[in-house]
Amino acid sequence: MTDDRTLRIALAGGGAFGAKHAAALRRIEGVEVAAVVSGSLEGARKFAAEQGVGRAVASLDEVLAMDDIDAVILATPTQMHAAQTLACLDAGKHVQTEIPLADSLADAEACQSAQERTGLVAMAGHTRRFNPSHQWVHRRIEARDYNIQQMDVQTYFFRRENLNALGERRSWTDHLLWHHAAHTVDLFAYQTGSPIVQANAIQGPIHPELGIAMDMSIQLRAANGAICTLSLSFNNDGPLGTFFRYIGNTGTYIARYDDLFTGKDEPIDVSGVDVSMDGIELQDREFVAAIREGREPNASIAQVLPCYRTLAALERQLTAAAGS
């Protein structure tokens, strides 16, 4: 498509991450959030009014029937991602799906097959590739100034009830493996530039009501010898979030979302790394640019598919251990 035509995007999902995308898209020139879908038409109307974007629409099917919608961003519950991604591609819409792309390898592979069949832009919201902090490290690696020897990652929340990032009750259940571990599994392979060749996982007891493990430990090894240790918990009473420690041959760095520090907790200025300090905005800018330029985006489905193969292997380990 031409650079001077407004790109009309529909946003599906009126929750915490839908709001993040709405805010990000408002800052991108030549983009209009033309339609909004949520769990109900009333919810979509409320979200559209709060965000000052688009018009409320009753369903994703209604959006996909609109000829004037170019692309869809899916910030819906995890369990809906794969089916909705397939529906968007089958309807001829470019699509960005929030992480995780799917909660099974078969569904992720089906999405990849649909992208190959349609030739449309399809990417997943693996935001860590776009956070300025991780971009800064990535550029040092690409310049051959830095090699990762180990990544130590902690993903910690306090969610003993079924709540979202805003503390609001969820209608679906989040998952440590298929959602939160996906960030680190993909980032580790992306940053090391080397495929994961060994992966191990153990998990704590299953929550009696939520049906998921609340604590998990994962170990990864890349083909180039780098290792990663990932600890995840929904039982951690602060500090909350994900903290990445890069241990490398020429330095130690700690990334806290968009911010970066040395191993001695000295801040590193990453404000000049990209045009924004907001990883979600940079992710959305990549999606828009790929559509305009007719190219494969960073974090395309094809690029992140190996992550889902590793997650599936880890799930098989956990299932086998639970049955032994």
C-alpha cells in the first residue's frame, strides 16, 4: 500500500493491553483505529469512548466483513488467539496477535501455514524484541562487542486470584508457560542468535481452582553454548514484573522493561535507541511499517515459531513428570 494512505486498523480486546495498543497507535502518523471489538458491544462502546478511538463493533466477524479495514490487532484472551489469527488471515486482513500466538504448537503451525498461503503480514507481540533496553543489548551483539554467556530472568507476579495486569477480574486464565515463558524463550534465542538445543522445566503444585502451576523453573541452552535460567511465579509478593540479567563477556546488564542498568545498578541512557521509549509503540510501528513496505516484520510468525516448539517440548516434559 502507498505511504500516503491512512492505514485503518481494528483493535480487538478492550482490556489492559488493548489500552496500551490504543495509546501507542494514537502516536503513529497515518494510522487510524477505525473499529473496536471487546467482550460485548457495551464494553466496546465504553472502551472506544475512554480511548477516543474508532467505533464500537459487536463482533470480530463484523470487523472482518468490512472492506475498509486493512489490519487487525488482537489483544484478546490467549485461548482465542490462534482461531482469531486464522480468521483474520482468511478474511484478507494483516494481523498482529498479542503474545502468545497460540497455546499449542499445532495451532501456532496452523497460523504459520495460513500466513504462507495468504502472503499477508502476520506477527506476534513478542515485545521484548522491541523494548529499547533489549534493543541496546542486541545492537552490541550485532556489532560483535558483546556475547551472552548467561541470561538470568525472573518473571514474578502476585496473582493468587484470576486478575489481569490492572487488578481486574479475568474471564480466562493466564499461563506461566505459554504466555510469560514465551517472552524469555523467544528473547534468549533472538539475542544469542543461536537456536535452543536443550530445554528443561519443573513446576510447583497445580492451583486447585485455576488449574495451572503457580511456580515454574526453566533452563535453556543455545547451540552456541549460552545458557538461560528462568524463574516464574504467581506467588511472589513483590517486586513485580520481569527482570533480565545479561551476563556477557564484556559486561553485565539488567533490563527492566524499557529501562537498562549496569550490573552495578548504574542507569544506561537508551533514549536514543529508537523513536520511542515504549516497547508496545515500537512493536506497533514495526507492524505498520511492514504492511506499508510489503515485507516480513521482526517477530513474524515464522520467526517466533521455534519458541512455540520449545514451549511444546517443555509442556511434554511437565505432563510426563506429572504422570510419573
